[in-house]
Amino acid sequence: MRQILAVTIMFCLSMFGCPKGAYHSAVVAEHAFKSGVGAFQKAEIAEYQNGRISVEEHHRIEAGIEKIGTSGIILVNAMQNGAANPTISADLQLLIDSTTALMNDGVLGVKNPNSQAILKASLQTAQAVLSNVQEELNAAAPVAAKP
Amino acid sequence: MTPATPVTPPSASGAVAIIGDIAMLEPIAFNLVASLVRGLKGKSDAEILAGDATDWSSIVAIAHSEQSK
């Protein structure tokens, strides 16, 4: 619930004064998600450097982040090139699947409860943003049409 | 007359857990908002996406490098 509130505030702030449109909303949401993943990565590296996350856990999580990053590049390229909505939706689904895998295979396997809680909260915030992107895409078919 | 059911006060550990949860999330959410506003200020959609493509590449490169440590 708090994640949703945070994301709602984020959107209100980010949309203020900006030109409207489904494409722009999707761009803003993608940007927010990218920022969320970047924050998650920084938090994870800090936990690892402070010895609260093992090498194995660190490798597993960074492997998950790498997959998300690769999916993110594919999504950005599709949006830049004005790809059709089904293509963008498929790319987005890939991102969502990668994020779920990171949560299940990486974050939930962290043994230190405090570290796990920090990473879980961070990733859930990013996941909430991603849900908004999906809603934007589902709500407006011609998202890919650049203004 | 049935005695009133005693009301169990919230446990101190439960309250601490909730406060800890909020404190953990707030900086994350605040940093996200700050980063978002910084990233969007005065930029067109094309510029935002161009910057994001670079940032994603950086995230991938860091993730790749961290796995070899």
C-alpha cells in the first residue's frame, strides 16, 4: 500500500507541467522504473560491501539485475523506434518476468533479514512502477505513436 | 453478565517492525522521486529515452562486473 502511495506521489510530481499523452506517460513510467532498478542495485552493492550479503547471494542478484537491464534496453529501443504496441507489451512482459525472477530467486534467498527487507522494499517500489507502465499500455493502444 | 473481552494492546515489537518498515521505504521512495524529477526536468521524451538507454547499459555493465568479484 505504501509503495502504491509512493508511486502515486511520484507520478503526480513528474506529470505536473508535462505534456499529456499515453506515449509520454509510458516514457515517464519507464524512466521511473529504470531509476528504481538503479536504486535497488546501489542498495544491493552497499549491503554486499558491508558484508551483510554473501558472495553467492550477490552474484545471483546481480545476474538478475543484468537480465532486467538487458530487457530495459530492448524496451527503450522499441519505444524510441515507435514499435507497435504488441511489441512494446511483449518487451514489458519480459521485464516483469525478469523482476519477478529477481525477487524469487535473488532477494527472497538473502539470509540477513534486514538486508532482505531493504532489498524487498526497493524492488517492490520498482515493481509498482512497472505495474503502472502496464496499465498505461493497456489503457491506450496507440502508445507507440510518437508525438 | 459476560465479562468484556480484554483488548490486547499492540505489541512493542509489532510497532517497531512497522516503524522500521516505513523508515526503510521512505528514503527509497524519496530517492526515486528526486531521481525522477532530476531526470525529467526540461527534457523531451526522446532525450529521456536516450538517457535511459545509457543508464540501462551502465546498470548492465555494473551487474556484469559485480558478478566477477
